[in-house]
Amino acid sequence: MTPTPPAQRDHTVSNSWSFSSELLEGYGMRSRARCVIARPRCAEEIAAVFALARAEGRTVGLRGAGCSYGDAALNGDQIVLDTSQMNRVLAWDAVRGEIIVEPGVTIAQLWQRTLSDGWWPAVVPGTMAVTVGGAAAANIHGKNNWRDGCFGDYIVAFDLMLPSGETITCSREHHRDLFHAAIGGFGLLGCFTALTLRLRHIHSGLVHVRQTAHESLAALLDTVECSAEEATMSDASAGEQTTHLVGWLDTAARGQRLGRGLVKLMRELAPGEDPHPQQTLDPSFQPPSSHIAGILPVEWVPALARPLATPWGTRLANRAQWWRGHLPGSGRPHYERYVTANFMLNFIPNFKRIYLPGGLIQHQTFAPALVAPHIFHETLERSQRAGIEPALAVLKKHRSSSFLLNYLPDGYSLALDYAAHPSREGAVEALLRDLNTFVAESGGTFFLAKDSTLTPKQFAQSMPAEALRQFQAIKARCDPGEQLQSDIYRRVIRPALLLALAR
């Protein structure tokens, strides 16, 4: 049934937006819901959406760019407040590196505004399409999480509008509990209307990159750990410190070679290392060529690469990537553009469409350092035994955060991309249910922005009960009518909160 848009009664604030019924989907192209969409352009219009929803007994879900893989930004048959039109930079201090933005500003808009002044967002995800509001709501991490922390660590303050229409300014000094709960709170406490961020000063638009190959999961983890330790040694010079680490695993490797892969180490350039910083810090210098190897248009890649999402294509692609990492010169240090090194897939239009029909499920497991080798080894083996090898496997190193719904351990994460073809969808979902139970029982955690398969019990088992109880108390204070909801809230979070209260 198509949800009916509410009647707009307040014409003083509704001239620039209207409600419409739309079919929305998650980034994985599997979770879908028909919702009533409102795209306000200012805080007053957000308040009007809340008021109209309250008058008609509707719930409101928040959405930025829709980059959550599952249902975190969906609110089926109810209202979705899309903040993408609130995309202004409100203030920029190029001396201090602090910027105030509306929640719909994307990571792309952020670096395009600040790069020429020598500043870069301190933490970025794998896609620059993510909005700042979404990054804060999910408390995203990057390839430098082990060293520099999470996105929330660089939020100085924010204005949060509660469903009542009241706006509260939060920081580490004022309304500390709400500050630490709203960051990572998935839009369940209020809507960000402005955020102040602290950026990182850089001296070049290039990064120094080197790659190493390792014959097993143990060797791969050992290299990442040693590289991180060396980078944080007090006697390491700034020009030698690795700032970003990421590993790629060959999901087709078995036996003693299970988990073998490549480690990509990046570091930012020291002052004076780049002879032409004005050129490389120019945003127009950053985008790569529109052709691969100077020949193949990037627009062709999704169609040509679609066979690689099949079982045989997955094995072939992983094996080819592994051998490519052994080609002569593949490990030679080199320089890459900062944007290309972080967001390569952004420059291949609709790359994720290689997973159609059926879409993509990403299973990202976070594990403390002591249990990570066992959890990751077992996860890969169970996938292979089920005959469902991930198309892509990415390893990162992490450190914990101070935010209430903290999913980050002092350890590692392994993100696995599974093609959910209709012919295998049931088998993939069965595998992921098994993996979720195993991870939760083994002391691992989950990132809700990537989830589409968790149960409330699994989520509650992975989180401290006291943290869930505190979050429930703050929600009851800020949103006593539970007006702020989403599909993932009803599917996972709310029942998990009730389980924590029962405990």
C-alpha cells in the first residue's frame, strides 16, 4: 500500500519543499521501502516536518545520502526526512582548520572546499558520497582509525533538533551525554542541523603508497600490527609515519594460504616533500582519468565486470588480484592522488551494479585483537564450506571510541561483500545468520550502517547492556513519543534495548 503524504498546514515554511511518496533502497540495493519523503532546506522546515508528523501520528526516519547498506536510512510506510538539500558550508576558518556545515554537506563537498587551503577531513569512509550528518549519525571509521580515531572524535560541537522542535547545542563540555549518544545514534535522538568539524592539516594532495604481499592470514595481521606500531613510535619522523593501513584478502585461497593478501600502506607527505603543493592541492588536480589504462571508459566497467560477481568470477578476480600483487614492480613505492587513494570506486559510475540482480550484502565483523585471528579464519572457512565465497574482503585496524553505542574494538575488522543473486539469496542469508551468531558469541561487534541480517539478540549480545540502557534512557528523555524511528530501529535496536532493560 502506498503511504499517503501528510497535509501541509504551515505554509510559512513549506514553500521550498513538499511531501512525495518514493521507493527508497539501501546502498546494497536489497533493502527497500516505500516512504513519504520530505526534503527540507532549513531548520525551520525540519521543525515543520516534525510538527506535521506528530499531528498525524507518523514516525520520522532520517536520511542523508542513503549510503547505509541495509535499512538504517529507511522508514517503511512512514516519513523519511532527507537532509540532502541542507548542504551549505556555514563558516570556514582556514587558519584553525574548523568548518561549520549543514548535515547534507557530503565528504566530497567538504574536501573540495578545504583542500586548496591545505586541509582534509580527518576521517573519511570508502565513498565520498556520504553526508556529514550521516557520517556523524553512524560514527564512521576510515583506514586510519587505528591511529586517528573515528569521525566523532573530530566533531567539536553540533546543533541537534529534537522531535519537539527544540534545538540543543552539544559539545564535550555542554550536554555531554547527548553529545556522546547522538554521535553513533543513527538519527534516533534528533536531527543534526549544523556540525562543527576539526580538519587535518596536510602539505600535499599526494600520498606515498607502498604495497606488500603476505602468504597467510597470520602473516597479513602481523604485518598490519607491526606497521601500526612502527608508525606510532615516538622516534619516527613525520615523513616516515604510515597514516593509513588497509588489507585486501584473496577469498579464493584455502588451507595454509587461507586469508593471504596484500597490505596497502599510505602516508601523508612531509612539508617540502612535494615540489608542487599548490598544483596537487588544487581540487581540479584530484579526479583520475575517465579511462582505465587510457583506453577503457570507466562507464563500461559495471557491465563488463558483472561476471566477476558470480562464484567462478569471484574466484578468478581474487586470484588475478593476488597475482597482480606479485608482478615485477607491484610493490614499488609510488605517489597517488589523495582522492584516488581513498575513493577510487567513486570514479567508476554505478560500480555496485555489478551485483545485480539481487544486490550486495556486506558483513563487517569487528573483533578485539586477541580473538580476531580465530574469528576471521573461521568466517572465511565457513563461507568456503557453504560454497559462498565473498567477492571482496577488506581488513582494517581499529581502536575503541568513547561514544555510547561504540562498535569499535582495540583490534581489527573484516568486511566481506557477498553477491546476493536471487538463485542463492536464501543460502547467503543462512550463512550470514550463522556468522552473526558465531561473531556475537566470540566477542565480536557489528556496524549497523552495514547490517541487514542481525537479530536483536545478536546485537544485544555484542553491546554492553549498560550502554544500551543508557541509550534507552536518553531516547526516552529526548524522544518520549518514539517519533524518530527507522526500519533498523524496529528490526534490531528497539528490541535489543528491551532485552538490555530486561537483563
